[in-house]
Amino acid sequence: MYSFIRPLLFKLDAEKAHALTLAALDWLPKALFKAPKIQQSITVMGIAFPHAVGLAAGLDKNGEHLDALSKLGFSFIEIGTVTPKPQKGNPCPRLFRIPEAGAIISRMGFNNLGIDHLLAQVKQSKYNGILGINIGKNADTPIENATDDYLIGLRKAYFAASYVTLNISSPNTKNLRQLQQGSEIKNLISALKEEQLKLQQIHGKYVPLVLKIAPDLNSEEISHIAELLVEFAIDGVIATNTTIARDAISNHPLANEAGGLSGAPVKDKATFV
């Protein structure tokens, strides 16, 4: 069925096709989808995942399609990135397909309806699987006040999440990646770890805290972040966000489009050991 539908979807603007596909999933019966054949469970951060294949943040930014996405058999679903206040994100067009490279360029800019809306969607859904909530800062929040936005997100998301992801590595919010450097990342992680432990006492449960990093960090930056993750006992790392590098598509007409490149071109960077 996908081989038939794909050419039709590719005739549409990428963002419109994205929205249409999610809306269609909402209406399709679960009986149309086959359960995944992956059976091997894996325990990470104290969470027992049914298998190792889950859905990353970015597909369902507002948590509006949890029931639909659960039909697909993912081990977990991560929603967001969500910010304290609603925001429109960057101007359209902001999503570009590069099918011959198995890639997409996105500069969505944390477009979302705010964390209160996301949590309302979670409450209304029937999904009871493993849920990650990915939080970020509003574009109009000065970078020196970024920690305030992440604290708001953590406090609000904590009770509903199986784990919370700190997105400090999107290339589409001005200066955001600065939070991965120097003393800024230490101050951010320290404040959020302290808040996590307070919330554990308030809610009577421990919700892991995960850091999402960029694939464009150099070895010195990676070592610095690794030391801080150990020092503050951060529970996990998501490797990685999209890349700003264009080596893999340097000759493509869309190579100069701003935004993060994802898909096949980022695989080697994301899995480099």
C-alpha cells in the first residue's frame, strides 16, 4: 500500500503531506497494521522496552496522534519538541525532501502549541505505553534564561512522562546549540538534575532525564559533555539530532537550504564510536 501512496504524497508539499498522513492514521483501523516481529526486550534507564525500535520526537510535536501512532507497534513514542508557550516556528517552506539521498532538511523551529496543550492530549489519549516528552526553549527566551524554560518543561512533563528529553541541539532555534558548550551546559544540567530529584520526592517516582546532542560536536566537546553526564548522573543520551553539515548532498540544489539534515547522511556521524 505504501508503494502506491508514496508517489501521491510526494506530489504534495512535504509539511502538508506530513499532516495529511498523521490525520489518515487517526482514522485507519488497527486491524490494517501488522504487529512487529521484533521480540527482544531491552532495559534502558530502568525502563523495560518491549524491543529496541521506537519513534523519535519531531513527528508528533503536540502529542495529538498518540493513539494512531501506537497502532504501528513502536516500542516507545517520544513527542515534542514542546516549549512552555505556543509558537509558530519558522516561516514556510521549512521542510524539504531529498529522496535520492534518503534525507530531509528541516527548519521547523520548534513549532508547537505549548506544553499545556500537549499534556491535555496525553491525558485524553488511550496510549499507555512508554512515553518520552521532549522539551525545549521558546525562541523569544534569551539564551541566558534558557534554563528557566527547561525547568518549566520538566516540572510540567514529569508526571506524564516515562522519560524527559532535553533538546539543546536543534540547529533551528537561534543560539540553542550554544547550550552544549562551556559553563552553560554545566549550569543547565546541574539545575535540571536538582529539579529532577525534587520532583521525584513530590511525585513518588523517578523519571529519567535524557540529553539530546548534535552530531556536529568535536571530540573535545563530546568529552566535556560526557564528563558532565557522569558527574551529574544524567540517565541517558540521545545520539543524535540533525546535522548542519552538507558533505553528503553538496551537489544537490537544496544543499544551501538552512536547517538540519536528517536521514541516511547523518547515520555515520550518529553511530560513530
